[in-house]
Amino acid sequence: MASLQSLDVRNRSASTAVPPSVRKDLEVAKLIDVSKCIGCKACQSACMAWNDLRPDVGVNSGIYDNPENLGPAAWTVMRYTEHEEAGRLEWLIRKDGCMHCTDPGCLKACPSPGAIVQYANGIVDFVQENCIGCGYCVKGCPFNVPRISKADNRAYKCTLCSDRVAVGQSPACAKACPTGAIVFGSKESMVDHAQGRIKDLQSRGYDKAGLYDPQGVGGTHVMYVLHHADRPELYSGLPNNPEISPMVALWKGALKPLSMIGMGMALLAGLFHFVTKGPNEVTEADEENARKLKGRDAA
Amino acid sequence: MTTSTEKVAVVRDTYTRYNPSERANHWLVVVCALLLMLSGLAFFHPVFFWLTALFGGGQAARAIHPWIGVVLAISFTFMGIRFFRQNIWTKEDSEWMSHVGDVINHREDKVPEAGRFNAAQKLVFYVMFWSVVTLFLSGLVLWQHYFGDAFPIGLQRFAGLVHAVMAAAMIITMIIHIYAAIWNAGSVRAMTRGPVTGGWLWKHHRRFLREEVGGRK
Amino acid sequence: MTINRREFFRLGGTAVAGTTASALGFGSLEAVAAEVRPYKLARTTETRNTCPYCSVSCGVIIHTTGDGSKNTKAEIVHVEGDPDHPVNRGSLCPKGAALLDFIRSETRVKQPMHRAAGEAGFKPVSWDFVMERVARLMKDDRDANFKQASDDGKTLNHWPTTGFLAGCATTNETGWLTYKAVRSLGIIALDNQARI
Amino acid sequence: MTNGWNDIKNADVVLVMGGNAAEAHTCGFKWVTEAKSGNGAKLIVVDPRFTRTAAVSDLYAPLRPGSDIAFLGGIIHYLLSNEKIFKDYVLAYTNAAFIVKEGFGFEDGLFSGYNAEKRDYDRSSWDYEYDEAGQAKLDPTLENPRCVFNLLKVHYSRYTAEMVEKTCGTPKDLFLKVCELIATTATGAKTLTSLYALGWTQHSKGSQNIRNIAIIQLLLGNMGVPGGGINALRGHSNVQGITDFGLFSNSVPGYLAMPNSKETTLEEYLKTRAFKPIRPDQMSFLQNYRKFFVSFLKAMYGKNATAENQFGFDWLPKVDVNLDTLRQFELMFQGKMNGFICQGFNPLMSVPNRKKLIAGLSKLKYLVVMDPLHTETAHFFENHGEMNDADPAKIATEVFLLPTNCFAEEEGTFTNSGRVIQWHWKAAEPPGQARTDIQIMADLFLRLKALYAKEGGKFPDPIMNVDWSYRNPAKPTADELLREINGRALADLPDPADATKPPIKKAGELMDIFAQLKDDGTTSCANWIYSGCYTEKGNMTARRDPSDPSGKGIHPNWGYAWPANRRILYNRASADPSGKAWNAKKKVIEWNGSRWAGIDVPDFGPLIDPTQKATGPFIMNPEGVGRLFTRGMMREGPFPEHYEPFESPVANPFHTKVQSNPVARVFKGDLEVFGKSEDFPYVATTYRLVEHFHYWTKHAKMNAVLQPELFVEIGEQLAKDKGIASGDMVEVSSNRGRIKAKAVVTKRIRPLVCDGKPVHIVGIPIHWGFIGATKKGFGANQLTPYVGDANTETPEYKAFLVNIKRIGPAA
């Protein structure tokens, strides 16, 4: 692999060294304004076109969602919910995909060095070349996003178009979005933009409008403006207070050094026991006793 | 002093500690467990990731690890059936365990007599048994290629934790087990070749020796 | 020196086996540089065009391989919204964003096809064959059914038995040339997709 | 569109009714979301279905398919009875004060002059009263009971909120909320824009739906102002252009008419076309008709068109019967058509009643399809089971499928819905042996010409005389065709102000604007409204300056908008009669003391001083004002009236005697296959989905992924009644055919209670066929009725009757 580094790395899966971290990059974010989203799937098209993805042609299962779920070749999907609020029908449509967490569960869980990287601008990217296909990222993700391809046993998900962002462009979905429901910029300006949108929504009677930037994962680099920010689960099960599962945190956290210490201690204990006590050898007396025992019995 | 092993061997009365089938079974388990440990450690902690090179790279190690696990589970099942009865925990075992300090400090005379397997060996057996069961089951849940979509995500995460905890326990147990074999001279030979001397049995498994001798009537 | 929790855990592992690994010659553990996928349009040729679907007529930029040199066949590899276009400002709908798959569709027609009476399917033929045959069929029908005058003697000069449906995703220039050709033949059964 | 896509952002209220802009014109809809977020605009959606547009609306009201006139009539009634109109505007810029002739009347659902046998009106009573000088009389006090305003009030007095609820099924309180929100724009300070599409046109009375919104917008003073207007969201990328070029049976480019068989000479033809003003000071712009038409004939026949031969008038075919698509297929069905050429069109999918289409196409001698894709029409003879039940062995039609380029492989212009003509450039060669449409048409024409030269034949004169003097006659370029379209001087054109000055144009030079066209054969111009798009300064349609100096969404140097690069039509109406903007925020042009100037090209005589002359802003009309009363323009009558669709589950609540459009054309045989509500109790409506474009994107894999399989949508109540679960296979049948599809059960479609009776709706998207990357699917046109709008013959796709049943779980 070339050593050219077009985005600085902040974090790298399964690595013990601290990456070069002197340079400071602008933190970026994608803001998805659900209240502006018409569920047109332009983002899905743009994503497929840019990333050269062509999932299989599926079927209609009585819903608008197609592909029905995220997949190795479907990095973003629209999820549609028909919700009634005070007798008024609302069609809540959410673009699902990687949230690019500040504290990414996938990266934490990944056992393969450099298969998942977090760039200094906040993008969490999978490097398929280094992926071993174990699926730990799937377990680590609080949003159920990564998918492992059956064809090549590698994990795939939204890259936030890191290749585009690296050359100063916006992600393909954000560029394509016809209604401006997806906007892209620095995290700071996206938070500002969201505040304006929330005010507009509040003026239209959505008192609980708000920004979804869950702190349980340290905030995300894909954020939502929701009309019902108090109930994110209305939006096809967007988690209310997502965080890395405590089980994954333990597995990938304290357990690692504790086990290493345990194994090391066992080895050392053996070593010191051996050098202090020596081997436990059979003596001629033991043999004699055994013979005696046999003889007595024989007699 | 006539303690040369050759000399003793000449006069030594030997007993078959493990028959060929038992030994083969054990070593099959050992090979699997070692391979699993090497590949598993590679996934467990980054400093061991280089171990995947032993298996032809990360992808290959990831692919082969669960299959070795299956082989281990099967071979261990046979071993479990084989040794199950001799590993039933008894009152004497509890008594033996209370003298574990004497064991470590080479004071066998103060330790109650042991049967074919002493209490520590039985503990190893139990830890191994439960490790293999839980590692096998949790391993199935974690087996992305075949069961990636078969289990709820919460169970998968739990399986990940359990797999890691049990693997660590198993590895520590293995270290103890291997050290015990090295420390107690003659054990390795018992498992590689089969025979032990009467004295060895007298020293380590006196009750078993008594039964053996009695059994030869 | 302060060691935070994470570093401690890291070191905990490193201490045990880190150096061993290097000693065994398994190469660098820490290839820290991670590279993003190379930007795929870096050297493509850009052409401004208009989306052919709906009447919003979004501006698109078509990316083709090659630099226009004679021996390089320009292949269309990507289509994206034209950010300068006042109406779409770079955005595209799910249809426009997927234009590449229309351009490169498996069901595009690549050679003239002919189906003779009673046959179950098409056979590929040459342009000369089809154009000659179509012109002949048209002339025969026109000569047989052209009406110069109505029953009451009013000038008609029209040919009512061959119809023409014009496309609506063709250019104005095509539309005009078509109009000219079709009207010169006297075709009055002329319509387009405007109302359908 | 009277305004443009970008202008929508200036609106304060957006009404999307008769369309689904978010799905069908997604990137244009961006400007609605801009209006909302940037201008605080409110979005109203009125639709039988809760669409993706409704998903982001502030107010959604459902209505029964085919009841739009009742709904809109109800709005008119509300505005009039609550005096929520922009009175100054109405008085000055509409025909409200015009007095209507005695003899005009309306009774029992019919206007005066109906002839039941002909199913047509004698429209002579639908006119103003004129004085001796031929000028229309008016009463500015609006007291005369026969003035348009009072007749309008009387006509719409029946359209109460209760009648709306009874007819449309829209709850009264919801309907009134819509009215209140629309009425907020009656002051001149705020504007309403209307976005519609096929949801209004694909009815047997589609044109009258649009007449209604015209009345509403005139009453509210929303025509000619930013963020206002009536915006028809056209279909295909160049349907606007192809319409502008008159590719219709009875049209000539630039909205001129084809001569009919009664018009035997040029003079006779022109007599009824060039309208004289019927009020003092009016421009009546079509007085220039002769200039445009003669210039068109010069473009057609070049040097061969002379004053002596009436510029080749006789060579133009004369239309006796309008041969629109529906009639073409009817004639085909009757065996009266022999040949048929489809240029990038897939009628087998888009014309109603598939069974009839297959039968018709099977009777042809030859069918020529020019298309970049394998269309179903080209493959009509193939058997695809129930989806296309044809027997190739029995079909003698000879079929030719000619591969054409796609947009990316050609250059030329498209005209968008906002009338902006935009040049596009070629990116690659067409694949394989594909050729451009231009090349194919030229080849075909030249071969025919050669055949006639060699063999002779019937009336070869027009073929021999048509001007084909392109540099390479076999391959005319788009560039030279666009110049021909723009028009040029054929002789030196003297300065009309001062003949002694140098000519304004030398022979051969390109026109700057249609105002320079002549009626004496010294200019040629294929399409007068496009004149100015390619001048001596270059190709104006290729301009790509995105700047918007005013910030009002007018990009004057991006492409070229016809006419005259004007972006907002009727913009004179944005100013009051004295020439000052009604509202400073909504200023477009103003009289600055010496001329009209502002942010857009004035839609007016730029030097007409409003303090001197009361010239009206609607310069295309001979009365100079907007028409609340349309005189004889529309076949159904000068005011819109609610008629039921030809297949309807209810009796017309407004009048029992006239159920449906009394002048719509119904062919024999089609009448018999209209279904009755006893057998087909549910109302079906067809529509487009955002993931697909007609029958085109099903060839694109990505779009197939996004919406892979045909489905129909029904409400939860109907699903429960019929035992249908989401994802089940269902059969939908009409009296003309049946389709099988997956069911999508949704809250977004609900039964509407009309006259106390629940009316269930079945939604049928149209995009599937038997060729392409999607799953194979039936076509909605296997169900739809063969009847069109009385004025335009647009088929009634939006309201018809069906039945539905479950046939099993998902296959």
C-alpha cells in the first residue's frame, strides 16, 4: 500500500500505537433534515453510482423500502414509517446508514489492524484490504450498520465518500439530495444550520423538534434534524440513547489487558515455581513402594 | 546413587497410563486447542495479530478458526465421554484440594491419595469441558459467514464477550495444565508414549495404583 | 508522564509480546497510513449535458474516460449534477443520479433490427436494408392513400394512413427536422407524448 | 410554466394539486423546500393520496379522484363570498367588468347552445357585448348583473363547502383551512404559486381543471408576479420544446394552427387568426400572426416559397380531422392505418386499453420504432403471457427497430418546463451502430425524395420543394438547425423607423428577436417564439452564466427563455396600472418614466407609457386582460363545471342530467367497455413514482433496485374488507382487462366519504413492462379507459373504476 496519506488518521482499529496526530483537520458532518426529506432515494442512487455498487434487484414486500435493508452493496437505505400524530398522518422517512460516531463501536470491536480507521475529520472508514471478515464491527456498531459481503467476506458501509471529501467535495448523497434535506459541511456549521431548521419547525408546531447528535457515542458525524427529537425511535427504530454495548465495551476493553495479565501471570507463576521448587520427580523409594504394594497384593 | 533413569527402567514395573487411542484423542485436542489459541489470540489482541500469518493471513485465519473449533469440539466430546467417569468429583477431591499448598510445595506425603485423576486434573477437565461447550456455542453465534444473520445482535455481542472470557480461562488453564505436566516429570511420557512407572503412580495417583494392583488379581 | 487508561491497556498487551513479534520477522505492526479510495474522476473529461427525463431539465456533467485522443474510445463512466445549473444546483433525483445505467443499459439497441410478418422475434439487419425497406413501404402507402382533395373538392394534400409519434426527449433540432420531413410527406396523423 | 423553477422560492403559499412535484419533478421541488425554509412559505397538498409531496406539506387535504373542479370551484366560491380577492387587480387586469351577451346561460349542467346529437356546443352566445366599433362593453362598477364578475359569482354560488365535502369527500373543516391559507395571498403582499401536472390534465375535463386555477390566480392577483403564476410541470425533458414545435396533428411551430380543409388559401387561413384588439389601446400581439406564419413557410420551403405561390401554403397538408394519438389508435384498430412510426415513444405502455393497442398494431403493414432501448412497442408482437397476450404467428406487421443515440451522445437543445432552452454537448459516440434521430430522419427523407425523383408518385411537390439546403443534407447539424429555427433575414431589412438608415439586418444575418420578422417573405423563422435563441452574437442557449443579479431566481444569462428571454410571463401585471409595483417585495418591472425596466425582460411594449395608455398586461389576448370568462375558447363552456369521470362511483351531485363531460369524444366500442360501479366499486388512479421515469428507467439497474416490482396501493380499511395483507398478490380488474400485482397496504390512502358513501381508492403506479431490468410487470394501461379530455384528448388516466381481490400470498 502506498504511503500517501490523503486524510490524517485519528484512530485505527487493533493498533497499539498512537497515529500521527499533530495536524488538526476540520471536523466534518452530514446533516440529514428528516423534515425536508421526501424519501426520493436520490441519495441511494447517488451512493450506488459513486461507489459503483449494484445490489441485486429485489422484490416488493408491501413496503416502499428497497433495498429492504442495508447490505454490502447498499450503504444507505430509506426507511419509511407511517405515523399518526394527533389524528394527522405523518410519513416519517429516514435515510439510514453509518453515523460516523466519534467513538465508533465498529472500530473498537475490530480485531484487524487498520481495517477500520477514523480520520481526523471524523469520518470512519472501512479499509476492505485489511478486513478479515470476522463481523466484529457488526457487533460493535450501536446502529446496526456494517454488513459483511458473502462474496468476499469483507465488511462494507458508508464511507461518507471519504474519497470525495479528501479532495474537497461533499459526499455523493449530499450533493444529489434534491430538497436539501442532506447538507454537508463542518460539524460546527452543521450544528448551526440545524438550529435554524429547528426554529422553523418549532414555528410550524413541532415543539419537540431537535438535533440528533447522540452523546453516548461521543456525538456523530451524521446527524439528524427530527420533528420529534424526543422520540427518535419513531423513525424506524433510531436508537434513543445509543452507546457501545457494555458487553462489547468489556470484551474489547478491560478484558483484553486483564486476560493478558492473567495469562502472563500463569506463565510467570510456572516459571518461578519451576526455578524455585524444581521438577517433581519420582524417586526410587516411590518405585519401591509401588513394587511393595504390588508384591503384597500378589502375595 | 542408582537413580539413572535407564537403570531404574530396567527394574521398573510399568503401567499403561494412557492407551494409544486416549493419547491420540488427547493430542488431537491439543493440536486443535493450540491452533485455536494462536488464531484466537490474533483476533483477541492486536499484539498477536501477526499470528494470523501462521495461517496464511487474516482472512484465512478467520476462515479456518471456527472449523478447527468444530474439530476440537468433536474430539473433545470423545475425550469427555472417555474420561467422564474418572472425573466425577468426590469428597476426597475436596480434601485433596485443601492440601493444594502441599502439592505445590512437593509435600505429597501430606496430600490425600488420588485416583486416576487428582482434583486439580479434574478441575482442568471441568474448565476444559465448560470452555469447549461455551466456546463452541458462542463460536457458532459469532460465525459470521454462516450464522451472521441468524442471531439477534444482543446475543451476538454476549457471545463475543463469553467467547473471549472463556478463551482466556481456557488458555490460563492450558498454561497450568502444561506446566503441571512439565513439572511432574514422567507425565509427558505418559501422554506421549503411554507407560508410567509404579513409582510415578505411587507418587501421584496412589489410590489408582492400589486399584490397579488390586485389579490385577 | 501520564498514562491514560487506553494507553495503559495498550501497553499491557504490548509488553508481553510486542517485541517478540517483530523479532520473529512478521514485518511492521503499525502501518499507520490509511489511504482513502483514489478519487475516480481525477483525469476524466467533463461534458455538460441535460438530464433527458423530466422537464426540470437538470444540468448534468458527464464524465468520460480518455482525453479525446484519436485512439482512445471515450467511455461514459459517471454522471453527476452540474453544480452551476441554476435549477438543480448539482442535485439530481434518483433517476438522474442513475443515468449511467440508462446509458449503459443491457437493453439498449445497438444495431438495426427487423421482424418479418409472422416471425417470433427480431433479426439484426443492416442500416441500408431497413432504410430502403422503410422508404419503400412508406412510398407505397403514400402513393396509395395520399388524398389531394376532399370529396367536396377542397384541397387536403395529406396522407392519413401512416402515423407518426414524435419523441419528447429528442432535441428541438430533431423536432424541427422531423416536423419538416413529416409535413413534407403530408402526414397529419402526428402527435407526441405531451399529453400522455 | 408562467414563471420558472427558481421563482417558486419567492412564493408564500405553494399549492400542489393535480400533481406530485416531489416525486415527478424532484429537483424542481427543491424550490418549494427553499420557499418553505427561506421564505417561511406554507405548502398545501391536495391529492387523493398522501404522496411524498404531502409528506413535507403544512396542510394536506384528500379528495376523490376526478373531483378537482368541485374543489377548486369551492375555493372560488370561498374567495368571492368572503371578498378575499385582490380587487384592484381584478378590476384592472381581468375581464371581470366585461358584459356578457344576452343569450349566454347555464342550466342543469349545460351552457347555452348545446347540441346533444353532435355532443358539442354552438359557442356563439359565449361572448361579450360589443359596441358599434367592435369594442367590448364593460361596467367598471361591477353592478351590471351580466358582467363577468356577477356571472362568475352566480355560477360558483353552488360550490359551497358542503357541496365540496359531498362531492370530493374532503372534510369541510380541512377544505376551509385550505381556503383560508390560499386567501392570505389576496392582498398583493403575498403570492400563491400553483404547481400541477398530469393529475389535472389526465381527466376527461382536464383543461377545465386548469381554467379553475387560472380564475383563482387572477382573483388573487397572482399572475405575473414572483412566486405566483400557474406552473404546469411538464413531462419529458423536451416535451415543452416538442410542444413548442407543434408536433401535433393540428399545429404549426410556435402555437400557430395547421390550416384546416376549409381554409383553402393563405388569406382565408389568416382571416380568423390575427385577432384585432377588442378594447382600446390593446396590443393583441397575435396581430403579428402573418409575420410568424409566412416566416415559418419560408423556413419550410425556402426559395421555393414565394408570394405568388402563397409561400407554399398548398404544400402544407390540411387537417380535416384531428388525428391525435387516441384517434390514431382507433383508426389502427379499425384497420384504417397502414404504417406507424414511433420516434422515442412507447405507446403500447402509455396509451389506454392495451388490448385495443395490440389489436391495432397487429393490423398495421409496418411499424417503425426509433429508440435507444428495446421498447415494448417494438416487441408488441411477442407473447408474454397475460402481460402481453399476443400471438406472433398471427401478426403480419413488419417491424423495424432503429437504434438511436441517447442524450449523452448528441448535441442540441432541450426546453425545460420554465421555457428555458438549453444547449447540451456530446460526451461520447452512440454504442454499436446507433445513429442520431436527425441522421435517421434525413436519411429517410432523402431516400423518399430520391424515390419520388426516380419513380414519380402522388403529389411529390412538397417533398421536392421543401428546403433541405443543409451543408451535408444527410447529416444536418444541430447548430445549423437551431439557426434555422431562430430565423434569418433573407434580404436586407430596412430600419422601420427610418428607411434611410442602414438596414437593421443584412441578408443572411440571424434575427435578434421575433419582432424583426416580416410577412413579405424577406425573413425565415421556423419557430417564432424561439427567435432570439441564436443570434449573430452566438448560440444564446449555450450560455452558462449562473448569476442571478436580483436574487429573485432570474438567471438571465443562463440559456435562453422563450419568448424574448423572459423568465416571468405577464410580468407587467406585477405593477399597478400606473406602472408601480403592487408590492416592493414582489417587484419585477416598473415604469421608470421613460421605459419599462426591472429584473426581467418586460412582457409588454417596453415604451408603452402607462400614464398615457391603458394597455392591459395580457398582451396575447385581444382584450388585454386575463379571462375569468373564456368566451368560446374551451369546448365545455366559458366557466368550468364539475362533471364526473366517465367511470364514477357516484351520481354527479351538481346536476343529475349531465353526469360526465358532455362534449368529450367517446369512440364507439369504448363506450360499451366503460365499467359500472356495481361491478367495479373502487376508484382507481394511476401515477408515477419518484424512483422511475415512465417506462424508461426500468431499463436502468439502479432504478430497478430502488423500486423493483409492480405494486398497487390500497387503504387499510379496504385491505381489511378484502382480506388483503401487505405483500400479498392481488388482481385488479376493470371492464377492459386485469393486472396482477403486489399489494401495499397503507395509511396514506383512505376511503373518502362522498355523499355519505365511502369511496375506496386503488392506486396503480405505471412503470412496469415486460422488458428491462426490473421484475416483469403488468401495465396500468391494461385497465384504463379510452377517453380523453375534450380539448386536448389527454386520456382519463386519473379516475376510473376497478375491482380488487386477493389471489394469494407473495409469489
